[in-house]
Amino acid sequence: MAANLEVITTRVLEAPCEKRNSNNAKYIPRGPTYWNAGVFHRIYMEMEENFKIFVYEEGEPPIFHYGPMMDIYAIEGHFIQNIEVSHFRTKDPNIAHDYFLPFSVTMINEVVNETDSHVWGPMKRIALDYVNLVAGKYPYWNRSSGGDHFMLACHDKGPKISFTIPDLHKYSIQVLCNANTSEGFNPTKDVSIPEIYLPFGKTDGMIGGAPSSQRSILVFFAGGLHGSIMPVLFKQFTNSFRKGGKPKDGRGTYRGCVLVLIKEHYVIPFSDILSWKSFSVEISVEKIPKLKEILMGISEREYVRMQKRGVQVRRHFEVNSPPKSYDVFHMTLYSIWLRRPNIRVNGTSES
């Protein structure tokens, strides 16, 4: 099989970006890559037109209203920057559908945490003090116990920071790269977002790749020895598979590779919108010893079909500045919009 598939684990998940569509705003979702393309399109257009978000103005950079724009946690910085200048932001909190807590967990870790320190107190206090500040100044947090609020974090410490504030963890929408149910991620109210490595701060120049007929490598894997899955992969296939790329270098996903998902408790980004099984291969941890056999069993026809479908969904993982319709910024907002019926406002659900 002339296939080139990339192994993605629970810690490194990137998605490729398609050649830019000059008429991206008029894109209409179609096909089996979506659970229901028509419903997605209808609700998405409703979200684009109506969604209003109030961003609390309290706090100063570098921890607030700022985040990393490059490297592995760049999603934090790009989202904060984009939401503050987008048409979704409203200055009138009384008409907002949701309220954004604009702190960066990555910057909290970099500014407050000492190297290799496991002292969590100072970092947790920053988040707690911020919520207490806005809760004391505005009525919106208290009326819903934070149910119509959301935070966004790509750093691993995001879930643990949220645990500091019981209502934030229990009721607010947590938008996380580290979307593991074993760490308290709740798919019914929380949002999983992709951890996209941006060595230059954008996806430009990282797109392309040879046609399938010119690909001879079965599996490409990039990453370091962390977590519980990667050591198993390294042990099993050190002498069988070619390992390429630098740690955290997942640019193969931008080159037209079919994704291979190996996960335990991880919730795949936008999985309530995208039918991942139509353009990727999912393998349980228990089947890692049979990984090569499973991949070799995929027919050329099925591989080409998944590859083409993967190209179709690339736009949903593209990082743009300014944002473009259906890119990763808008998909994140759409996922938040979907969860609005689950929030608590004055003890009731919003319809």
C-alpha cells in the first residue's frame, strides 16, 4: 500500500491546512466528513450572525489579554487576539451570550511558575483572584455560577488551574487542548480544541505534499517520550518504523497524511461535528502491537478516499490572522455556541 499515515497520540494532535480558498466565506459543508452537513451549515450561519461574547477588560498583559503566538501552545495567543478584535465581541455585557475569561494558562506558567517547580499555589491564586474580581464587579458570574462563561487553555496545566475554582470546573465551558475525561473533561459542556504546533506563528508555508503514488513511508511519527502511549510505541516499533521529525514537529499532518489516532481518554476536537472515522484511522492502545498489520490492511482505494476527505476538512484546522470562516477559530466558537443550551442561568437551562 502506497500510503503515508501519521501517528497522532493523545498529546500531539495537529490537523492539516488546505490551499486557501479565495471564496472561503461561501463554503458549504457537504459529504460524509460531517455527521450532518446540512445541520452544521445552518447552525454555523446562525452562530456567525448572532453570537456575541463579552470579554472582561480587567487584567494586564502578559498573563491577561495576551498569549503565546508561536510554538506548541500558540492557540491560546491566537484565540485571545482574534476574539478581542472580532465582530463576535460586544462591549455591552447585557446582550452577550457568553463571557470570556481572557487569561493565558501558558503565560501564568511562564511568568509565575519557577522552572521544574511543582508549587501550584501562586498559579492557582491568579485564576481564583481574577474570577473573584469579575464576580465582585459584575453580576454575570454570580447569576449563573459561571455557567455562561468560558476559559481557553492549551497548556497541560489548564485542567488543574480550573479545579481551583469549583464553579469554573463544574459549570463553565472549559475549552482545552488537554481534553482528557480522566482529568475531568466533560464532553457535554466542555470543548476540545487541537494543539497545533506553529513554529513560525502561522500555518503558511506548512501546506502541501507529494501525491500518494510518490509516498513510500508507511508511518511517520514525530514526538518525544511523554505520556503513557508514546513509550509503548517506541518500545514496539523502534526497529520497525522510521521515526522522523523533531520533538513537537508534526508538520507531516500538513502534508496530506492520513491521521492515525491512538487514544484512551482523549476527546477528539470537533468530534460532534466531524466524522473522524471517515478520514482517519483510530486504534486502541491495546492494539498497538498490531498497528503495522492494521495499517497494511487498509486498501489503496480506502487510503485515497480518506486522504481526499482529510483535505476537505483541513480548513477547519487552519490558523488565520485575521480569522476566516470555518477555520479553527470559528470552529472553536461554533463548539461553544453548541453548548449554550447546557448552561445554567438563574438555575434554568437556556433554550
